[in-house]
Amino acid sequence: MPRLKMNEYNKSAQMRMRTCFRKFFLSLKFRNTIIIEVSGGFGDQIRHYLVGQIIKKKTKNTVKYDLSWYEIYGRDCEGRQKRKFALTKVFPNIDFPVASQDECRIFKKYLPEYENKYNFIYNEEIFKMRAPYYFTGYFMTAKHFEEVREFIDSLDFNLDLSGKNRELLKKIQSTNSIAIHVRRGDFVGIGFAICDKDYYLRAIETMVKEISSRGGPPPQFYFFSDDINWVKENIGPEIKHLEHYFAENNDNDTGYVDLFLITQCKHLIGSNSNFGLLGGLFNKNKDKIVITPNRWRPKDGTRESNKGSEGALSFQSWIALEV
């Protein structure tokens, strides 16, 4: 028995040694490579891409993206609607190297993993870490994206609009248009739909005052939402005195068209969501007015990952309203 135990010990020690050598040689082979897991909807895909560009710019490392989430899971927060990867379809000319299945397997099994646990706090640690490592998590603070303005400005939507979307774009571009994004959907079930009717009515009132103070033409409001019926029933009746329209041409699979149309409006009233942030970032109107909620997550939220959500959604020139 003692000899058997020693053999088992030696075998275990040899396996540990082989694993250590494997990790060492893989660290050398991929010493300048970082893989970023991409997950979520179209807005998340944009943010993961931009985070990769920040890391690449600051660390001079090679950045690749892991798309396996869309094959393995690929659903919304409630596990209902399918999320599809559309980033390279909408922006076909971006630098977006995809990691191979073997590379993803090696990184996940043998190399360090870093998870960004506090999504809403500016995190400089990722720029100081030594490659290789596998990165997971989200960056949802506007401050991170101040550093990649050149990448945002270079992203041009490659969309061939037709029918009602083309008509809507012409109308948006010919008027003093204000996009209003209302995020509900799976946010309702998980308690993140914090922008209620009161918020949107206050935001509309604020926007009307801002437009009036500039002496511009009368505003026209364009609503975009994953629950447009809620918007019609709760906000529509309250703003009969204002010219407004409901965008109903696109569904979950073509939400990127809505984001494009939002960015073409002169101004924006955003929600606590990716489209609320990106709609303002991608808007190239130098005189734009952007109104957003002052937080991403509920004020009394108990989740540790919600830490820092207040003030993370807007830039200094944007107007943040209490929710």
C-alpha cells in the first residue's frame, strides 16, 4: 500500500508539473494576446469592441474576441429573446479579429482570467495587467469611452434602408428631431426598468425648454422602444400637444436599425441602457442636447455589481435627470 500511495503521489506531481510547463509555454506563445468575451445585444457588442480598442491602444497588445457566447447561450436577461451577433455586419470594415475555438479553449483552461466585477466604475487595472489573459465583464461607464472618440467617429453604419425606415430617416433628417429611447423588455422582469412615465415626461418638458431657449424650430419627437405599446398607452396621451411619432418598423433582430435612426436625430432623450448611452455618443450633431437618467441601476439596488451606477451614464455636457 505505501508503494501504491507513492506511485499515486508521483503521478499527481508529474501531472502538476506538466500543467505548470504547459501554462509556462502557452504564456510565452500568447504573451502579447488578450481575448475578450463578447456577449449581449447589439449595444453590448459595440461596447466590447470599444473596450478592446482601448486595451489595444494603451497596452500595445493583440486583442481578439470570443464569440462563443452566441452559440452556447445567446439570450436576453430573462433567457427569452435570442441575441444575434451583428456587429461586423453593420460595421464590416472594423478591425475585429475573432479568436479560434482552440485559442478560446486554451485561454479558458490554462491562462489567467480577469473579470470586471464593477461595471460602472472606471477601471485602470486592465491597462496594467500583463498579457496573456482572458477578459470577461462589461464596461458601462461613459468615462471609458471618452478615450476612444476616434474609434467611435470612424464607425459608419453600413445599412441599406428601404420602405418605412427610409421614409422615417428622411423625416428625421428634415426636422428638429428628438429621439426618445424607452428600454423595457427584460428590464421589467429583473427590476432595471427605472425610467418610468414621470422621467420621460420631465425629460420631454426639459427638452422643450432647452429647444425654446435656443430659438430653434418646433421639436418633433420620435419614440424607439422594445415595448412601443407601453409608450403609446402611457406617454402618448400626455403629449398630444407635441408632434410625435412611434417607430415600429424593426424587431429584436434588427434593433441596430433603430440605433442608427436614433443617432440621426438632432437630440436625444435616453434610457438607462446601451442605446441611451450610444445614441448620444454616435450622434455627430455638434449642438446636440442629450438628456439621460442620473443612474444605470435602481437607487436602492442591493447588488454589489451595481456599485457606482450613479453618474456613470452621462458626460459633462449632458443633462442628467433624477430617477
